[in-house]
Amino acid sequence: MALALLAGATVQSLVGLGLGLVSAPVITLVEPRLMPELMLWLALALPFVTLAHEREDIDWHGLGWSLPSRVLGTGVGVVAVTALEPRLLGVAVGVMVLLAVAMTWRTVVLPLNRTSLVVAGAISGVSGTATSIGGPPLALLYQHRPPRTIRTTLAVYFMVGAALSLAGLGLAGHLERDTFLLALALSPVLAVGALLGRVLRPRLPASRVRPVVLLVCASSALVLLVRSLT
């Protein structure tokens, strides 16, 4: 799990998301009962490392529209965890993300406006709470923005979003003290991965960031689909 977290934190430090892509499948295979709580604790911790070094290019206007709808999506996600079949939700989110990646790769440009931010925030709240993978909906909207804006804006979004999801799961009685302690023990690995990502960042030209973001989003969707179907 530590090696998966190291790789995931490195990828997220490079392009703004990826911790859940690499880590969630491994943790699910090792101990399914830790999900999604462990990943949410770690998703809450990693943005603090990112924002300690980069804070200047955060899109506060976009966050002002996406975060409130994330609250609504979090509530729906908590209901999905307790009342619905997680497999169906995972398949639905995975298919939606794959379709969005396919459409935006060459032809369609998703508008970054109030409506798209509200919709992306709501979908992210549902999928992030129920499956621990909530980054792709918002990352697809920001794929054409500068790399630092992507990293810092998503960092704030992940931090607040993970806190909301944890609060919702806590109110529903789905949080365990031992899982929090395990997340605390694993958190130094995130700092190492973030540092490694900063070292590798100059090797990734700005023009390559968007394709990598789309690749990470598509990979996240595929992982979610496989995990849900199997």
C-alpha cells in the first residue's frame, strides 16, 4: 500500500490528480474494508503538502461554484454507500468519465462556466464519497488551464471535498479509528511522493500536461469500471 501511495502521490504532484487512480485498486485488493475511508483521509492530507509550496494560481471563482454542489453530491454519495449497490454506481461514473475523455480528446471543449462547475461538483461528490475517485469530473473542465492552476485548484477541491465526504460518512457511522491511525502512519509516504513529483516536474513540458491529465482521468475510469465489475 505504501508503494502504491508513493506512486499515486508522485503522479498527483505532477498533474494535479492520480492518488486514487494508483492507490485505490491496490488498497481494495489488500483490504477492501479500508475503502473508501482510508483513501479519503489520505486525499485530505496530500493537498496540504501541495499548497505549502503553490498557492498563487488557485481559481477561487471556480471553487465557489463547484464546492457547494459537492456538498449535495456528498449527501447523495453517503446514501449510495448505505442503500445502493456500489457496483452500479462505479460503472455509471466510469462510463461517464470515459465518454467525457473521448469527446474532449480532439473535438469537444467542455465550457468552464457556472453550470458545468455545479454539475461537475455534484458528480464528483457522489463518486468521491462512494468510490474514493472524485477528481476526473473537475479535472476534465480544467484540462485547458495552466498546469499550476490545475494542481492548486484541484488541491483545494480535494481537501475540502474529502473533508465533506468524511463528515458525511462519520454522520452515517462509517468511520473507524483504526483506519484513521493507519492513514496517519502512511501519511509521510505522501510527502515523499509530493517531493518526487516536484523534482520530476521540469521534465514534463506544459504542453504535455493536458494529455497526461486526460490519460489519468481515463485510467481512473477504467480502474473504477474493472473494480466495480469484478
